[in-house]
Amino acid sequence: MNEQVADASPARTGPSVTAVATGAVGLVSGLAGLGLLETGSRTGIEGGILLLVAGLGLLAVAIGGRAYGPDVEGPLDLSARIGLGVLGGVLAGLVHGLLTEAAGSIGLTLLFRVGIDIDLSAGEYLLRAMHGAAWGFALGILYPVVPGEGFAAKGATFSLLPSVYTLFVVYPVFLSLGLLGVRQGFFTFPLVLLGNAIAGLVAAWVISWGGETDLAPVSDPLVR
């Protein structure tokens, strides 16, 4: 008599070590790419774009192979969150640029003696949009696990990540402006926190809208 042997292999309940390692390398590559973009030099921009592409590719590999889609995750499935996150991030980057120029126009940066660039060119707006797209991509992936109830709390909480990266990595390492950007003025860091918080709210709102609109799930045409 032939007996069927039950499959004793453990069920996968979480990401594998390889996926986590790949995702970590992708995240580091993406952050390094953002830092190089901040330098504004031709070499920095070219290298930053390459690192961003490599980082996003590695992250895509890391999150692949698992069960995703509206039938599994509901209206805000992974593909919807990523697409909406990138869109929201681009909008957030442009809004951040407008707020920066507005702060200069009303004299806020002069009042607090913060030496940030308040006259942005089209190229600088493009860089901000690219930065926003990268952070929006990350927010889209992490959105369900970001602490907070509602898009406002999630956006504000997530905004701490780009703020910490800017204040503790970009300013001191890539731009030689000191920890927290103190060489630009003592009040640089609260303005960075405020600007990123507003940008985070914009990106998170776009993602949240994707789960509430009558068009949800907005990714449905992609999985049919």
C-alpha cells in the first residue's frame, strides 16, 4: 500500500534572509543615490541616478515572489501603493520646492537666518521630484506597517526617515554642512522637519486616496 507522505517543510510566514539582505542593499544603494543627487554636480547626478535605479531594482527583487494583489491585500495592494506612492512623492517633492521658495519670499529664512537655496531652477525642481519619487516608492511599500492611524499620522511618521537621512547623512557627509546642517543656520533642522512632514502628508494622502476612491482598486487593470 502506498502511503502519501505529508509535506513537512515549514510554511513561509515571512520574508527570507536573502530577500531581507537584498532589500537592505537596495535601500542603501537608493539612499546613496539620493545623497549624490544632492551634490548637484554632473558626476553626482549621473552616479546618483545609476544608484537609484540599482536600488529600486534590488528592492523590486526583494519584494517579489510573494502573494500580492487586490484579492489578497484589498484595494491598497502593493502595485497600487507603489504607483500611488511614486505619484504622491513627485507631488510632494514639487510642493516642498514651492514651500521652500515661499519661505524665502515671505522672509522666513531671513528671519531665522537659514542659508538654504530659495530661488529654485527647473533642474532643482526636477531633482526634488526625483527625490520625492524615490521616497514615495518606499512609502508605498511600507505604508501598511508605518505607525499611525490615518494618512496624516502615517505621513508625519514616515517623514522622519528622510529628515534623519538629510540631517545626519546628506548635510554632514555629502554637502559638508555639519551635523543637522548647522553651517546653514541653527534653525535649519526644524525647517527640514516641517518641510518633510508636509511632503509626507501629501504623499500619504495620495496613497490613502487610492484606497477610498470609487476607482479602487486602482491597480485592477494591471492584474487582469
